[in-house]
Amino acid sequence: MTITQEIRDRLLAHLGPDHAAAYPRYLEEHYPHVFESIARMWGTSEMAPFLNGLMVTQRSGRQGFSTDAASEIIRLIDAYEKLGFVPPAPRQAGDVWDWVADAEYFRKDGGSY
């Protein structure tokens, strides 16, 4: 598979300047099919399950990614979450934080949390 400049530019545009350091150079070089899938799926509902599936597989006999590749996938997961593509998990009845109606409760003297 040949990674075109268009595919590279698309992924860099998705990451934006704040997350450009998460650009997966190792994946591009060693796993171009994974890189292309990431560039194609970014921003879709398929992306988060795809990234998580790269880290934990249900298929037996898989060796897993090298440390370099896994590190890049983790950075991409982090960037994806920080860019707001992953909605927060819904609160469930019985959660230990049920009693907190408003996070402002924890704010001290107008400062940050």
C-alpha cells in the first residue's frame, strides 16, 4: 500500500496543530494499512472502537504491536479523546459519584479543581 501525501495531509489536518505530535510516523512506515484506516475513519463512529481494537484483540494467535506502534496508538487515542470525538461515559445509577449534582461543589475559592 502506498500512502499518498493527500492521506498524510488529511490526518495532519484532523490532528490539528495542538495534536500534530501524535502523528503516527512509525505506523505509516511499518503498518500502512492501519495508518490508512486511521486517516479514513478519523471522526467517524468507527474510529474509537477501531483504535481500542488495535490495543486489545479478541483474535487468538496475535502477537501484538511493537512498543513503538503501541505508543503511537495510545497517543492517537489520547488525541481523539481530547479533540472531543469520544463522548463521556453515561453515569449509571449506583455510581459512587451519584450524590454530586454539580462539579462546582468541589471548587475552592473560585479557583480551579
